[in-house]
Amino acid sequence: MGIEKKTLGVTKTHKLGKIAGKSYYVTLPIEFIRHLDWKDGQKVDITLKGKELVIKDWKK
């Protein structure tokens, strides 16, 4: 499934949510998830680089 060219490179703004006072979450746009071919329950790596978060597919 491909991502529409008009969506590629477009920044989407979402709010942070809080879970049980200890963790935060952010929802990701479905078209991004489909483009990356990610599935529900899939493991991802989250890295802090300066003031940015990088989310990548988890590799063994």
C-alpha cells in the first residue's frame, strides 16, 4: 500500500496523552503506519537525538 505523494513529507500535529502519571503516548497517522507496513503490536526503537525523537522498526 503506497502513501499518497501529497501526504509524503507533510508534518502532522498531534497532542501528547498521559498514561497513569508515568508514561506519555502520541498517536501516529494511519497513512504513515501503512506506508511503513507496520503492524499492531510491532516492536519499534525510539531514540532521543538532541531535541528530536526518532522512531524506527526494531531490528534484532
